[in-house]
Amino acid sequence: MSKTNRGRTRPVRRAISLAGCGVLVASLTTGCFAERSAMPAVRDFLIAWSVGNYEAAAGNTVGADEKQVADALGKVSSQLDAASLRLSIGVEGADPGAEAIVKDGETAQASFSVKVDLGENGKPWDYKGHMDLKRVGGRWKVVWSPSIINPKLQQGQRLAVTSEVPERALITDTNGNSLLNPVQAYQVGVTPGRLKDPKKTLDALAKATEMDGGRRLDAERLRGRVLSAPPQEFLPLMTLQTSLHTPLIQRLHGGIPGLQFVQVTLPIAPKAAPELVGTLGPATSDRLQEVGAPYQPGDTIGVSGLQLLMQRRLAGTPTVSVVAQDPNGQRTSPLETWRGEQPQEVRTTLDPGVQVAADTALNNLQFPASLVAVRPSTGEVLAVSNHGTGGENRAFEGHYPPGMTFGIVSTGALFSGGGVSPTTESTCPGQANVGGKDFSTRGYRDGELSDHLALSCKTTLAQLSGKIDGKTLLAEAARFGIGQNWGLEVPAFTGSIPEPRNPGELAATMTGEGGVEVSPLSMALVAAAAQSGTWRPPYVIKPESVTNPEQRAAPQILPPQSVADIKTVLKNSAENGTAQSAHVDGDVVGATSFTRYDQDGKPKNVSWFVGSRGDVAVAVAVEGQTNAAAVAGAFFGRL
């Protein structure tokens, strides 16, 4: 002892810092301290707790039965449905000299940091913990208290995670009126504290809800959600529409222990354009991969259409809270809350009057059919109707050969770069061979090009293919938006055109065959461009409901003289040609086609009308031989 320290020694209140040994528990060693300190006891307790060795952690405590301590520590992760639990001595972010352990004789206090990854429940939960220690028989022990788990946790309480799910917002038409009908449904769920065997119940639920070729709920993740929920509160796990899910509801009623049903009325059934609007359903494993966090197994989410694509906007996100509560749920204390995002309406461009006209026009057809109407001056989609398509939105995503309706594009190329006009003399033989490829049609006497095109004369167009090259035709198709990236918010087929390799393939492409494929939407946009003189990208969601409306493609201005010539041909077709059945008044223009083709080795037919009336352009595709112009006439008549 040095001279300056001689004399009677005084008790020292010793503060132990982490500066010399690092913050993470795993990096601490007893070699940092030469004396018997509280540090090893704190370290060993936290390490054992964090790695799940709860018996070892409990063995470092006094003041309570070790089995009860181990049980309390072991339930923390399940009560929080935690993905991970990270513990470290000291307080993260504190000054390097901050006191982590303060010793006072035979007692000590230790501070530690807790970081809980709540996984699907929310953001990481960080807080400062503390524990008391005392020396027992020469060894430091942690004095057990529930407050070690969380400073606000009291004797007899448990942790739980609550989620306040906001009411889902509506999908609306262009006027702000709901596109959803209220329907009867069941909320299927459980009261966690009443389940005798949660695993058995949830395994049975997952098995009973298997659907769509193996799609099912994730029972393990569902169990984590149930165990972390307040025990005495009803926890909805799925919402099932009575009209859509009757067989499944009946299966679930068949004896799964602890399953409860609450009847509700919710605005969730599409009132119009169901293939576009979409539906809701249970959050199965594969669907959760699409929508991502914070949605969880058992949530009701969008599973198709706009309900799926705009899930986060329509549903918002839940407000998640970690609470401390009595087993009976009577006394609840919030420990941390993460505010969710409020749902927001998705307003579409669908016009209710135009939509009714579209649905009515297709109603009584014996074949599957689709109709799309757009506004030429803006690109707004006014109506989307599918009939007999088995839930597929073929109006947007169908793949069909356009046949002679592609003549709108081909004549655009001829008028702007082929040196021809509507009055050019042409022939329409019943048979023609171009580049070694045979073409057949109903023959007509020689006349003007406009008259032959109005009669959908395939051989006329095939014979004129030599006036342009393949690159010119492809460039014209691109100006009409075919095969381009539109920047549309929803899935749609923009079309595809193989590059012609020889004169025969060029002639076939000119007539809308030879591998050319389009959707009704892409052809409605062709009609819209022919009407307005500018191709405009389509949109079906109002700009105020879209995050990045500027991602839409740029408009393409077409050559004015070419547009005027196309209008002449389309007007002639509606007044004197194959599109006469659509001619409800002098404003209607259009073209028709009937095309046979093979799909996956099976013969198929498609009947087309593509045209416009004022500021409404339309494409009708019927998967069978029928008068598509008459369908368009019924549509225009209701407008």
C-alpha cells in the first residue's frame, strides 16, 4: 500500500463500466475483473436467457422457485411471437463511462439493454432493463422479479401483443361511389386462453382450409400469433364470405375444437368489374410473400385484382402494441405502441354508366367475351367487362390474334410510308399468294382501297405489304403502343409482334396473323389513337391514388394525314362495310374481324370489333363466331 493510502480504509461504492470489455454479452469474460464482482452473474444470467437455457438462467437467481423463473423466462418469446431476443449489459448509446453495474456492499444493481425483434408484429422493441443482485454464500445471485423481463411488468402479469386493424378502405368509381357491395360473412377465429391444445386446433384449421391445389395457412406462424395475443380476447383469423366460401365454412363447422364464428356484414364483394376489382381471402403462406410485412397468417388480405395490388393502401397497417396484462385480461398496461398507417381509398376511372353498358352488351352471349372502353382524349379506362372467363381479366390480359382489326395499324403504316391513300385502286381476289404464303377471303370486284378495307378484305392488305418493310410496320405498331411498356398500375398484355423474316411473314403480320397477339385493351387503345390522333397510355386508377403516376409511358402523336385516312376507312366500314351493326349513329366508326387460330394445339375462334363513338373507344373480343359489331352496337346504344 502506498504512503498516500495509509490509514483507515473507507467503504467504496464501486461502479463498474463496460468500456473495457465491450457491450455485447457474448463478448464479456471474467478476465476483465480481478476481484469477485457481480459481472459474471449478470453475464451468465443474460447469456443463458438469450440462448434459451432458461434452467441455467433460473439457477443464477434467488427469491423465487427456479422452475417458475425458468417458465417465466421461457414464455417471453412466445408471448411476443418474437423472432429474436438480444440482451446486452449496459445501455446502448450511453456514454462510454456510463455505469452498467453499481455495487454497494453485498448488493448491486445492473442495467442492461433489450432488443426484441417482433418479426411480423412490428418494428424492433428496444428498452432498458434492470435487475437487483445480492451476494449469497459468497456468490452473486440475481434477485428474481417479473420486472427483470420488463420494468413495468408486475407480479402475475404476462406480456401480449395486440393489433388494432383499421377498417379497410373502399375501391370507388370515377365519381367516388363504392364498387363494393356489403355481404354476409363470418369472422373465424379463436379465444387463445380457451384453447386446450392450440397446436391441435391450428393444425386442424390449416388442414381444413387447404385450397387451390395445396395453398394453405401456415400453422406454425399462426400458432405464434395466437400465443402472443391477449388470452381472453377473440382473435379473428380469417373472413369468409357466405356466398363464396360456403363449402369451407361447412367444413370448419365440423368439429375443430375451440374455433369460433362471428357473423358480420362487410363491403367486400365487387359490385362491378370483379376481375379488376378483385377479392379478399385468407393470408396463406404464398400470399404473404406477395404482400409482405406487417400482414400475418390469418389476416384477410387482397388475393386478386386491385384488392391485392393496392393491399397496403386499402388496408393500411395495424397499430401494434405490446401490453402487460393479467391472465384474465382485466388489467392491461401498454408498454410500447407502434402506430399504423390509415387506409386510403383507391379511386378508379371506371364510369358507372359505361360499365353497365359494357356488362349488358355481353350478358347474353353464349361464348366467353371481353370488352374494354377507354377515353381517347385522356387514356382513362371507362369500363372493363369479362363474360364467362372464369374469373380471368382477359379484357386486359387476354392473348388473341387481332386479324383484320390490325389493319388499323397496317394502313397507318401504308398511309404514312407506303404511298397509298383511301382512294388508291386495289383488288380483292378470293385467293392470293404473297411470298409463298396463301391468303383467302371473300372476293370482291376491283375498287378503292377504302372499300376493300371496309369489307375486311385480307388479300388486299396482303398484296400491299410489299410497299413497306418489316421495320416500318413494327415502328408503326410501337406508335400505337403495341408491345410497349405502358406503365399501367395493373397487369395487362400490351401485345407482341414477331419481326417478319420474309415477304410471306410480312404479309401475314399486316393481316393480324403470323404470330401477332394483342389484348382487348391494347386494341381499344389503337381505336382511341385513331380517333384522337394521339396514342395515350391507359390508366385505371386516378392519379391521386397512385404513388408514381409519372411512370406512365409518354403519349405518341400520329401523323395527322395518316389519322385522317384511317378515320375515312373506319367510317366507311361502319356505314357500308362489316361494322354496320355497330352503326347506331353517324359518330360510330370501326372495324371487325373473325379469326381462326390454334392455341396449345386446339382450334380457337375470335370475333372482333374495334372502334369508337365520340370520346369513347372500345374493343370487343368474343371467343366464338358471332357478330361482334352487333355487340358493340348494343354497347353504344346504351350510352
